[in-house]
Amino acid sequence: MPQKRLFDIAVSGAGLVVLSPLFAVLCALVKYSSRGPVFFRQKRVGRGARLFTAIKFRTMYNGTEKHGVITAASDPRITRLGRILRRLKIDELPQLWNVLVGNMSLVGPRPDVPGYADRLSGEARKILDLRPGITGPATLYFRFEERLLAAVPDPARFNDEVLWPMKVAMNLNYLKSWSFWRDIGFILITLAPSLNRFLKLIPDPPLDPEALRRLSTFSP
């Protein structure tokens, strides 16, 4: 998909330049809001199952990520500033660097932590042919994921049994139905979610965990 890669380079490069003043402000806010580094770096599984280091603005108290990778909206590990950054998805902006250097794409499956990619089998392993993305159909559909996880007694189990299998199905469908213009649509919906009413690329997700459980075989 050379067109996709050229678009990624152009947009991520321009984005890093244009957003550099905002980056400077956010770096200062994160640094002085709580002790620890400005950026959170984590190993993720990329294209071809190769590991890379994904970069985000740190939204948790330093070192607390060791206590689990599943994060609910009520997680006490999240800092006050971090809650704002996560709600607005601003913590993801440093991943424009990952896009520029080729670890990620603007649109694609969210990169999993090591362990989840090992569960992919059969046709689902074709997802690893894609660069993981900052946004995409599964990311947009589950934009209230942390709220859903906060509403269940066992967030890790709900993620493994319901959310992750649904994401796999949606990511496989993205691979099969990929087009450059659909990618543009996903980016536009990421920037302005109300546009989905006209583009109709993402179904409206139920915010009830049990409703999602009943849709566990969902494939849009």
C-alpha cells in the first residue's frame, strides 16, 4: 500500500511540526503534574509480529503500569491530568513519531502488548500484515472502552472474552475492505466524531457491557 505509506509520512511529519507548540505545553504539564518522565514507552507488537516501542504522553503515576495493562476509567493509577489527556485522546499524539519512522500507520489496528498477538490463529494472523494504527474502526467503535471496563467486576476477563475478540473481527474486516478513502473517513471521524452520521463507517456502540457481550460475534 505505497499510497498509504506516503500519506502517513506526509501527515505525520506535518503534524509533528504544526503541533510542536502544543507538544511543548503538554510536556511541561505532564512533567510538573506528577513525578516521572514526560513520555510513556511500551513494547508493542507491530507489523510482522515485530516488537517496537510505542510512545505516549504519560498519564499514570510513574511505575504503576507494572500492575496490569487493562485500564478502566476509574483506575486510581491515572493522574488528574492523565484523565483529561486520555478522555481527549491527546496522550496518543506522540505516536505521530511512530508513524513517521514506519512503526505505525495513521489508520490500522491498535498495537497489542506482547502476548495477545500470540493468540491470533488462522486467518486472523493476517492482521499482522498491517502496520498498527493510531486510529481505526475498532478504536473508534470502542472509544468508550475505559468506561465499559469500569462497569464490569472483572475488567481483564471482560477484555479477553468480549472486547479483544470483537476487535480482532473488526480489524480483519478492515484488512479485507481497506481503501484509501475509507482511511480518510476514519481520520475525519477521529477528529470530528459527529461526521460519522454522514459517513456511516462506524456503528453506534452499545454502552452496556451485557449488550456488548451479546454482540461478541459482531463483525461490521
